[in-house]
Amino acid sequence: MAADPPCLCSTLRRATRALTATYDAALRPAGLRVTQFSILRMLERLGPMPVTRLATEAVLDRSTMGRNLDPLERRGFVRLTVNAADQRERVASLTEAGRDALVAAVPLWREAQARIEAALPSTVVADITGRLATLDRP
């Protein structure tokens, strides 16, 4: 019986965990994990938005986004309020403390990004991303 090739899903999951660990280590001095950093950057870029939309933008399910927002809200980086137009919906917004956290974190993120780009050129990332995007299409 011929041996199967390595499982691409497992290989990519290992690679993703390694990248996440690299960013998390770089952002540690700012007290953020890369998932938290990404949420803060998204709110900075897109402005206040319903948590459900934020989850969609981050490609996370709603409950996972809620678990990610909780520590950011406790630390005062994000404010969650009830949507005036729909009382069932919460709106997330970046606070001044959240903006300050980003000011501290962005240079650390950029350093990590540069290290990763040196090891894995953007052309490789673009090629992989493009090829994997075809899997989403029927």
C-alpha cells in the first residue's frame, strides 16, 4: 500500500499555530495576543459596529467573537453598548485606551511581520492564499 502524502490541513494548521505564536510573542510586551490586536485594528479601521458584523469581518462565529471581546472590554480597550436601533444587538467600539494599546502594539506587530516576510516572501503567501481561495468556490 502506498503512503499517503502529508495532510495539507494538518500541515497548514501547524504553520498557522507557528505564525500565531510568533505574533503573540512579539505583541506580549504590549499585553496583547494577535487575535486581540486584529480586533482592535479592525475597530480602528472600520469604526464602531455590531458584534455580529465584527465577527463576520473577522471570519469568526458570534460566540467566539464574544469571548475575544470580553478581556478587551475588561481592560477598557473596547466599549460594548446596546444598539439604539435594535436593543438586542451590542455595538463594539474602540476606546482611547484601545487606541493607546494599538500605538504600543503596532511597532511590535510590524517587527514580527518583517521577520515573517523575510522567512516567507509575500509572493508565496499570495500564491497560497489565491490557490486556497479556489476551495471556497463551488
